[in-house]
Amino acid sequence: MAENILSIDTVALDEEKQALKIIDQTKLPGTVEILYLTKQEDIFQAIYLLKVRGAPAIGVAAAIGVYLAALEIDESSYDGFYGRFKKAKDYLASSRPTAVNLFWALDRMEKVVLDHKEESPAKLKKFLHDEAVKIRDEDIQVCKSIGEYGLELIKDGDGILTHCNAGQLATVRYGTALAPVHLGRERGMNFKVFCDETRPLLQGARLSAFEMVSAGVDTTIICDNMASMVMKNGWVKACFVGCDRVAANGDAANKIGTSGVAILAKHYGIPFYVCAPTSTIDMSIKEGKDIVIEERKAEEVTEMWYSERMAPMGVKVFNPAFDVTDHGLITAIVTEFGIAKPSYSESLKAIFEKKKTI
Ligand code: MRU
């Protein structure tokens, strides 16, 4: 029998091959192909092309990627080593702009180098290895904890709507928005999950639906424009989404279309939960309007997934990859340190205070 996708970690360091090991998500659900990447260009392209995607998974991939770059550095002086490390870090940081986990993980890796100026490059490489593995291992615990808190918000049998993929395929294991479903499933609970297909890259239809079906969850795909009807029918008890960057006031950037789901949820009186590891909360950004939104190629809208181009040549295309959901539309933000409720300017600060004590 083919291996269940859920038994494969989304991102890992292959110690034997000294390679970044990922599932190529552009091929899912048709083909499960594992990639072993060692070259910086290949790791950059894997992130840019969404072979590895989802904010936490991108962070882990970048941490492992910059460790692999460090391995190649043959300088003997600290300054020489740091110069080359910084160049590799900046290169990977330019692969995608919105998910703050990318920068958070790379900054953590850089801090290891900056904190050990007296150490040899050989030692620095060892420390970088350990930090990359730590970032990866932490991700699993963080997602599990988000899942536990998320489970407090729902009950067995509930219908849940999700947008994009903030499941295991977007993290190392469990996911964020789908972590309560995975944990609930492990405990014999049965949720009914509605996956928005998530135009234009279909992370909902290709990835969330695949992940949910693989977990044995009652799963229904809907086109993005069907969410209103499904909510009106009373089939959705809660919406759970992930995020790429949360501002200090609770505004949350996530996959394009998320804010529309939040507006619908408010209209129908359905709670709208954003699941956010603290690595995705950027307290340096005051409000959502200051979050850089990635714009991607027009062809993702006009050609991808169609056997022939479906839009006239020369037409203008607007293809933002993310939008920002206003904090006023968010019922709660579920973190690994607890559930933040409005006002987020206060509750998110409290979450970070709690983080300091643990
Ligand atoms: O463009 P993608 O597929 O990387 O976008 C992913 C999302 O928007 C996810 O919801 C977000 O990164 C959270 S993943 C836990």
C-alpha cells in the first residue's frame, strides 16, 4: 500500500545526504515526490515556486537551507565566514516577502553566528546545525499546542471551513488551522471539513483536501464562491485559517480570499479563528496595511491548471497572493501559548509575556 502522506514530515534535514528533504507540493495530490535539495538556487526556487510552502514550513526550510549554505563556506576567519553566511541568508530571505517566519527563522540562524564571534567556522557550522534542527523540532510542539487550544473551541461533529492549506503540509507536522482536526481525529472525534479550493493555486483543493482525506476526515471541497451558501445552510460551526503575518493590532495576512471568508462569517454569525504560532506574529508591525503583500505571475491566474489558456491575451491580471483580514473580523487568535481575544493590542502582548516565562 502507498505510504500515507501524513507519515512523511513536510520538511526535514536529511543528515546522511546533508540535504533539505521536502515533499514537492506542486505535484500533489497526483504524485508524492520527495526532493533532496543541497544547492542554494534549488532551495530558493523550491520556496518561490511553492514546492515547500506555508509560513512555518518556509521558515524551517530556510533555516535548514542556510545551514547547508554555511557547510559550503571554506573561510577560516570569522569575518570571512560571516560575510558569506550573510549573503546566503539575504538570498534566501528574498524568496518570498509576506510570511514573517522566513525572516524570523533566518534571523535566529544569524543570531547563532553573531553570538559566537570567538568560535571557529567548524564550531559555527555545528551550532547552526543544532539551531536548524531545534527550529524544526519546535515547530512540531508549537503546532500540537495550537491544536490543543483550538480543540477547546469546537465540539465533536462540528462543520469547519478552512481556506488555503494551514495543515500538516504547511508545517512539519499537524499544521496550525488543521491541527485541532488532526488531534481530534487521533482522539476519535469526527469533524466535517469544508475546504475552499483557494484560487489561483488551489492549496485548498490540492493540499488541504488531500491531507484531510488521508487523515480519514469527512471532507468536502467547495469553490471559493460557494462559502456563503455553505454558511447560510448552517453547515459551518467555525472557520479556522492560518496566517503569514499578524500585526500587533491583530490584523492578519493570509492567503488571498481569507478576508472575504471572514466578512461572510461575520455576516452569518460564525466564529472566525486565526491560528498563529508566535513566530508568525510580528509585533514590529503596527497594522495590517504595513504588511508587504506578495504579487505573483499573471499566468497563475490565466493558464495554470487549464489545458489551454482561458483568458484573452493582453488582459491585465491582478494576482496578490495574500490579503489582510481586519482584526475586527477575527473572533480569536489561537497561539501555542493560549488563545488571544480582542483587544489584540493587549492580548498579543500578554501572549509574548507568557512566552518569556516558559
Ligand atoms: O502561498 P502559500 O501556499 O505559502 O500560502 C500559505 C498560507 O496562506 C497559509 O494559510 C499560511 O502560510 C499559514 S500555514 C500554517
